[in-house]
Amino acid sequence: MRVRLVRATLPAAFLSTLFTLLALPAHAAAAPTAGKLTWYGQACFLLETTGGTRIVMDPIPKGIGYELPQGLKADIVTISHEHLDHNNVGFVTGKPRVIRGLTADKKGWTRVDEKVKDVSIRSVGVYHDDERGAKRGLDTVFIFEVGGVRIAHLGDLGHVLNDQQLAAIGAVDVLLIPVGGTFTIDALKATRVVEQLRPRLMVVPMHYKTDAVTIKELEPLATFLDGKRNVRRETAHTISLSPMKARAAAEILVLPYR
């Protein structure tokens, strides 16, 4: 009797498990993870790949309200432009290689198109204002590709993109975009840039007024979010990046600064 009972219950258990798996969303059946992304405030992010490569983008300085991460180790640091709230390489440990988007005289862009370990990195020259740099100089868009995910960091973009710039940037999965105005594009222009680039997966706002930042001229995030759907507020400082299927509309992901 005992043997019959065990043999009778096995198919039921198997079917139960099978039905559970079939009920999961398609992307939940193990989309591979390309890496992780953490926001530290302003335009500073850490990208960590599954291969162990660590890239810090636009490291923040002391004195603007955000707490500097202690012992933040990186292999690469990218600098979109040479303003003080974007180029504090000194707090990053591990003797990282620094990739600067602008030439030493700040009058031109460096051309970046290379593979660093498991990450491809490209740069596209843009402007910090809508007068071709006459007011605030040049800016650089960095595009990172890892594990089938393309991440575009717009730095302090100050204008809507033209056709040449759009073509150079190309397809984007994850868009890190300034929305705070005054020193960058404002909420209205940021919305337009999102429409231009049409990121496949998500939009992560940056460079806006928060409870921590001391730069008073920045606009709050609410101005950018007003009237928009598909907004998700994360409670974790770090999110996973996966090459999922494209969404009907990119999700706007609000991260807490670390």
C-alpha cells in the first residue's frame, strides 16, 4: 500500500510544479542578468557587470548635499564634462582608468569606441546648452553595452537632439536622463528627448532637486513626472539590468539616491 501511495502522488506533484511554471510571465523564466545599477545622486551612477567590471559615471563632489560613498572601487570612471559636480575622480578607489568625454582644453570631444573587459563603451559629443555650447560648453553622452543591454548616460545634456546625434547614439535600452532644468534640459525637453530616443526598457531620471541636494535652481522630479504613466518608485538603491522583451512603453524608474 505504501508503494502505491508514493507512486500515485508523484504525478500530481509534478503537474502542480509544471502549472506553476507555465503561469509565470515569459520574462520571469530566467531572463539573464547583465548587471546592476546604483544611483548616488546628481548624475553619479555605478554600473556593475556580472563579469565583475565596475564603472562609475560622473562622480559627485563634497558640498552639494549627497553623502560620498566610502571605498567605492571601480575599474573605469567616465566623465561627461569637466564641471565640479561631475568629475570628482578622487573619491573612487582601485586606481581606475579615467575616460574623459572632453579634450584637455574642453574645446572638443574625445572619441571613445572600445571594449573594456565585458563592456563596450562609446561616446557621442553633444552640448551643455541650447546654443551649441556658448553658455556652458560641451557635454558627452556615454553609451555602455553589456550582456545585451545598452545604457545611455546623457551627462548634462542641454538641448533636444538632432538627427545626426540620434543616429550616433543609436538604440537605447536604459536611459539615464537629466530632468532638473536650469543647467540641463528641463522636464519638457527631457520628455521630448525620451520620445526621440525611445528607450526599450526604462528611463531613469537624474540631476533634479531632491531633499539632499543644495543646488537650489534645480526643478523637482514631480515636474517631469506630471501626467506620465508607467512610473515605478523603487525602494532599493540598486536595480538589476536584464535584456528583457521590449515594453509597450518604457518604464520610468525613480531610484532613491544612496
